[in-house]
Amino acid sequence: MKQPMDSKSPSIRREKDALGEVEIPASALWGVHTKRALDNFPLSGQKIPAPFVRALALVKKACAETNLSLGYLDKQVGEAILTACDELADGTLADQIVVDPFQGGAGTSTNMNVNEVIAGRAAELLGGSRGDRELVSPLDHVNLHQSTNDVYPTALKVAALFLLKELETETGHLQQAFQIKETEFASVVKLGRTQMMDAVPMTLGMEFGAFGEAIARDRWRVFKSRERLKQVNLGGTAVGTGLGAPRAYIFKVVERLKAHTGVVIARSENLVDTTQNLDAFVEVSGMLKAFSVNLVKIASDLRLLSSGPKGGLGEITLPARQAGSSIMAGKVNPVIPEAVIQVGLRTMANDQMIGSAASMGQLDLNHLMPLVAHGLLESLTLLVGAARTFRTHCVEGITPNMDTCLAHVAASDTLLTVLVPFIGYDRVAELMAKAKNTGLSVSDLVVEEGVLTEAQVNEVLSPKRMQKMGFDAGDQAFFKGEHDQAGQ
């Protein structure tokens, strides 16, 4: 029934549902169901993520097209709905999606907000008012042959697939940035460290190569994650049985959605399973957690390697992005790695939450779907931004401090570890003790003691030797010959 404007309040219209009548702003495309959600869930003040809104709009479009093709929607009404879906998908109507992402009802409030906005805009396109629910009904037209329980999780998978594609691209760029630095830093000899203590020499290129290898695995994980989400339950309606939806519709609607989204999806072979179980989201979240673990570790390493720069390691310099202190003039902090670490920790926390929420689903539906949706989409959005920012604002601009790296190597007694296979552990231990007692650098001591020549010290510290896997008979002959000459 067409709703009259309130004569005393021209900016207000009235709408009814089974619970009674409510007042709605006349300018709003949304209606009574959205108003109830606004009143019931004033929780976070956050918005439904844009990729999710876009995905929901495309789901509604696929459903409307399928219903049109099968004769279940009037042509004029159906075409108006399709236009409204396009406007919602491209962001034109974004300000009308107003419900809080944290909500009871397994996503019903989000679904109804979208239904009402599409219906209101379609009615307007047909020459009616935004509140004319008789002309275009949110439920009988826009939500035809659907339920929240198949629309909402399907849209979540589509939105996640959009973001996973972006994340795969950004992860690939980050991997490449580290690999470029691996080549660029191949000749920079530095001290390796284990358990925060001096270890044996290596090259900075080898260290960055390890970073790149870890990110390469994450790129593969992100790619494989998309496979986990391709099975959707659209058409399954309430519990996955398809009750209330025509058989022909169930078999056509997913193909329509696939055409509109451009992502690889297919109708699940077991719609009941896909409706009630969320383990696919848990698996994807776990892969995102693995990526986050690597990002946190690498970002922490870069902070440490650049620390000081005078009172810390100072072996690399990160790009200066902003002033680091409101009191210490000239101080520049590693703000990009710090931001990346925070993204990683947030994603790890979301993974714990997603797993817990998925485990608490009961019987034929998981009532905590909105929490899963919010956590997963937040993690994906944060990681896309973190990977891009880490690369462009940090990794690509890193430079080595070669003199500092070499000074740390020369000052460390772990250089003697290289000699263990040739002169024995006990002799190496004696030399280490002598270096500490005399204050001589290890490189000077071994020459003074006749253990190595200066040429051999340079050989030991050459980038070529750092990159060589182990030692061979030629090394033994070289060391023995040089040692004999030094002793004569």
C-alpha cells in the first residue's frame, strides 16, 4: 500500500511491518526493516564494507535477471530493479546502506537494508515515491526466491574473492620487490644472527632472498584460498533445501552471478552443508594468518636491522616517511614496518575470532555469520593495503650501510667458526678467548697468530664464499696451503 506523507512532518513517512508502524525519513531509500536494525544494533558505528555491498548488489542482480528470464518478475519492475542493482554496485547508493555490521539475525538486517534500498530506488525509477512498497516490494520482488541464508554467505564469498584477487596481485609485487633487493644486495657482506647473538657471516642479499621466498609461499596460499570459496549456496534458500525457489531458478542463478562478477564460482553439490558449515572461511582465514606471521616477522627484522642508527645495528636505512617525535628533533621512526606489524596482529586476532564463530554454528545455520564476514573482509582489506604500503613506502627504498655491515663482521669473533673444520674446535675456542682478552679484532688476530693470511681473511669474507654451500676438498687444500705458508 502506498504510504501517505505525514502532513505535520513532510520530511517523514510511515511504514509498517508485523510489529507495527515506524517513522522513516522521507529521503531514505531504506524502510521499516532497516529502521528496526538501526534501533536494535547501535553497536560499532562502522559501515558494511564496500566490496560486500557490491557483491550483494550483484547477487540481487543475478537473482532478478533469473526471475525475469523465467517469467516470475514483471518486465518493467524487473528492469527497474536491475538498474537499481547497478547503481548500488557502482557505489552510487552507498550512503543508503546504513545498518551496523555487528547484528543479530545471521545477516538478515544487511539483506533487508539492501532489499529496501533497491526497491526504493526501483520505485523511484518507475515514477513512484521511495516509500512505495506496493509498486516495488523489498520482499516479493527484490528478495524473490531468496533468503538471507543463501544470499548473505554467497555475497561474502564473492566479496572475499574480489579481495583475494587484489591481495594475490599485491603479494606478487611485494615478492618481486624483495627479490630485486636480493640481487641488489648480493655483494653486501653482513653478520648473521641467531637468538639475537652474533652468528656467522652471510650477505644482505641472502637475508632479503629469504624474505622473498616466504612471501612467495604466501602468494601461493592466497591463490589457493580462492579455490576454497568457489562453492556457493545461492538457491538453497533457508536451510539449503531450496524450499520456495523454482528448480529452474536454482540451476540458473549461479551462472548469472558468475557472469556478472567474473569470479570462478559454482553451485555447491550439497547446499545444506554449504549453508550450515563455515569451515571454508576458517581455512582461508588461516592462510591469511600465515601471511600475517611472515609480514610481522619481516617487518620486525627490518626495524631491528635499521635500528639506531648510531646506537643500534644500523645495517640498513629505511626510507624516511615522517618526523618521528614531537620533542626529539630529527628523529625518524620505522613507521611503515610498525603499521604492517599492527595489521598482522589484527589479522591474527580476526583468525581466532573467525574460528571461534564458525565452531559455534548450531544445526542448520550459523547465527554468527556477520562476525565472520566482518573479520574476514577486514583482514583481507588490511592485508591488501599493508602489502602495497610495505612495498611502495618501505621495501623499494631500502639502502644498505655497507661500512657498518663490514665493521660488525670484522669485530665479531664468530668469523672463527669458519675455521672449525680446518683447525679444530679447541683451537678456535682459544683464539676467541684471546681476542676477548687482547681487544684485537678477530681478523687482525688470526693474521697476527699466523692462522690466516690477509688474503685468506678477504677470501673468507667474500660474497662468493658466503653464497657457497658448505666446503669441499679444494677449500681444505686452500686453507691448508695458506696456513702452512703463514707458519713458515
